[in-house]
Amino acid sequence: MKEFNLKNMWKSPNGTIRNILNGTVFREPIICKNVPRLVPGWTKPICIGRHAFGDQYRATDAVIKGPGKLKLVFEGKEEQIDLEVFNFTGAGGVAISMYNTDESIRAFAAASMATAYEKKWPLYLSTKNTILKKYDGRFKDIFQEIYEAEWKSKFEEAGIWYEHRLIDDMVAYALKSEGGYVWACKNYDGDVQSDFLAQGFGSLGLMTSVLVCPDGKTIEAEAAHGTVTRHYRVHQKGGETSTNSIASIFAWSRGLAHRAKLDDNARLLDFAQKLEAACVGTVESGKMTKDLALLIHGSNSSGKKIGLISKRSKGSNPACM
């Protein structure tokens, strides 16, 4: 707050935009043949669908000072709910309240099933409904309802399926699977597991991220890795940085590709596809930023080797450096 002269600790702007758009974020790895995978068994891509509305990202939290009773109150037109959450008897603690809506969960389910059907991949939903029986149970029930009513016959004809799994069981399954499926996650789970997925495929800097809205027309494309605070701190001190820009370029290319589809613009779509191919081709030809060079050549690579890669990239007009 002091560094940027903020009056308040504002809620995440990304989270706020996602809540307004009320969509689902789909993230997939950008695969380069020469970037080693930390999970070698992943021979096929995995697409994570992150519900981008509510939960922790729209929660209200507080620090509790001293003893007192914490309640959750809902004042509806037809009913009122008054639940005692906890009775603080000591020095205090912390509390949080979060929510989601049936409309948003239904949109999440519809987008996840449409994406799985388009890719002809199985779909898995992960929750912790054994603990959050009503909260996570609502996700499970709505997904099952929509699957049975609208997608079951289509999935069976395509030779794919939908299945609900506990989040811990799903993580274990993901590690031993070969990939090739869509994984629908609640907001926080999707935030965490998409980074786990990206690193398993090679790098957090090699991940696409597109938020798809219920109207099917509105999207938001972004870099999945978020900010580069550590690099910025080094830059502030006058240090040299090597920041991977591929995910940011793919954010633009995915946005342009969507614009091309809306406008039926074949030339723009071709440009977006060639831009992505140029990025992958540049890395596969041996020209890359430091983070990828360390993955491929190891931490024992000399500074001269990394410097040579940088010089070659500047002299060859790569699309993504």
C-alpha cells in the first residue's frame, strides 16, 4: 500500500474483471518439443477449466480481535438464515465469507462440457464435497444435472465421458495419467492446479489462458503466469533480467484469433496462427529466454551460452523474443 500510495488494500483487479464477465478460464500448455517435461508421462495436453466467479476471489474476510460470536446471516424475501459459525473465546483470529450463484455454476458447467465435446476429450470436475457438502455439493449436483439433460448422449456418441472426482484424488490421477482431458476446477483450485500443470509440462511461461463468457462471444485472453514482480524488483536495482514473453504474445494471438472468428476474417486468423507457430519455432530452433535455457541446458549452463542465445535471437527476427 505504501509503495503505490494506495488508500486501501483493493481486491484483485483480475478477480474483479472475471467476476463481471462471469466466465470460465481455460488454460492449456504451449508445447515445445525441446522443453523437457517434469511429468514425462504427460504425452497429451491437459486443459484446465477454471471457474472464474466468486469463492475466495470475491470473499469478504476480517481479522477478529478478542472474544465474540461469529455468525453467517442471510436475509431473504421468503426466508432468513442465521447460522452460528464460531464462538471466539481467546485473543481472536480470522474469518472469511464467500459465495457463488447457481447461474454462474450452470454457465461453468455448460462451458466445460462444450469445450470437452469440441475437443472430444473426457471431462472431470473436482471438488471437496465430502467436507463442503452443501457448497461443493451444489457444484457436483448442477454439473450432473446439466450433463444428464443436455450432454450425456452426445458424450457417449463421441466416446467420451464426464466424471466427478474429489480434488485430492484428481490430483493423484493427473500425475499418473497421460493427459488428454478437460479438468473443470473451482476458482481457487484452478488457480493453483493450472500452475502445477504448466510447470509439469515445462514452464509457467508456456501456458495459454482464455476466459470464455456464457454468451459465447466475449472472451478475455491473458498471460497465465500473472505479474513478474521478482523480475521488476531486480530491474529496479539496475540488474539484468530475461523475461519470457511467450504467454503474453499468446494472449494477443488468442484475442486476435477470436476477433477474426467473430468478423470472419481469414487473414487475421492466419496471422494469429502463424504468430503462435513462430513463437514455438523460435524456441525449438534454440533461441529462447533464460528461464527456458535453464530448463533445457540445466543450471550449469554458462552465462556465455545464454548470452549467445540472446544475440542469435536479436539477429534472426524471431516473433516472440
